Amino acid sequence: MRAGNAPSGKRFARNLSHTMTNLISKKLLTFAVFMLLAGACKLWTIRPIESTEQKPAAASAQFDAAGYVASIWDSKVVPLVNEKSVELTTLLAALEADAEAAKKQYGSGDSGTHFLVKGTGRVSRFDSASQNRTLAITVPNQKTEILIQVGPVFRGTALRDAVGFIQFNQFVNQLQYADVANQLHERVAASVLKNIDLTKAQGRQVSFAGAFTLADRNKIVITPVSLAFDPKGGGAH
């Protein structure tokens, strides 16, 4: 190689180095700008899809079960029980003859085991040994043990389930649904039983209407919606 070519080679190296430096600088600048923009902006936003379906009336977290029951007691519950109740003796005879047919004809709920009944009988016993006090009712020509629960503790959810128009899907959760059953019992205590002297009920003739859930055909426990004793002596309203 001739000595005169050396400066030209050096200039070429310097130019190449300068070009590479500029290229790298531009790429670094572009990358930095991209990172700044990426940090300042979200690439996408996820939004929940809002349902257009109407929420149940009981959807509020502050659901007032007592207020709900108060709004339906006189307008729906009592009229429906008075209108739809079947004579207890008729139902018991139907259950004896063909239980499945009786459930389809008179029962409510998926199982058909919730019933609205009415009848007349005589109080044979007032059982106050527990908080779930009961009146034992004697009905002519019936071997089935018939009890009317009179609180202050009420068992089961027969009244809620038998009226038919109170459905689980109307409420947000099981707690609200259970609260309705409890408040129906509170209403029974306040509206049906409050002015009755149960200690004087034994031996009295009584007319009743209410609900029960069939678990044992030899024993039924009725939650009353109306309870009226004969006008003679104690035990009357």
C-alpha cells in the first residue's frame, strides 16, 4: 500500500464512525420517545359491560324486609290466603287418596308440598314448653295431628313458599330471601296473635287459615294468617 493513501483511509474510518454514532443516537431517541408515550398512554381500556336488564326490586344493599312485608301483607298475602285456601279436611282426604295428584291440584312450589288451608276445630292443647309454642287442633274424623304454631319462634318458611308470588329470583341473595320469611313471621305475631290470650285457648272452637309444608302426613304444622276463636269466654280477640 502506498503511503499517500493513509489519510484517505483515516477519513473513511472517521466518517463511518460518525455515521454509526448518528444512527445509534437516532434509534435511542426514537426508543426513548416510544417509551415515554407508552408510559403516558394505556394501549387499551377495559370497561365492564353494563346489563340492560332491570334489576330486582330487592337489589338494594339496604333491602328492608320488614318494609317489603308491610307492603304486601294486607294487599296480597291476606287476600290470597283467604281466596286460595282449601278446606283442610278436603286436602287431607285428597292426600290420603292420591298424594301426587293432591300436590298437583292444591300445592305450590317445585315439589308441590306447600299448601294454603283453612278449617275449624277445637283446641285440645296449648303447648308452651318451648319458644315454638303450638295449639293442637282436633278436627272431627281426622287422625292427623294438626298443630298451629303461635310463636314467638316460628319454624320453617311455609307462608313465604305457599303464597306463590314470592320467588327467590326477586332477591339479591339467600339472606334477603330468608329475611322475608322471618318478617312474615313477625307480621303473624303482630297482626294475628297479638291480642289473643293463648292461656285460655284450650277447649275453644277456632277457625283458622294459613300455610304449611308437607313433611309428614301424620303431622302438619300450620303458620296462621287468620285465627278466630268462638265468642264465648277467653281466647277471643
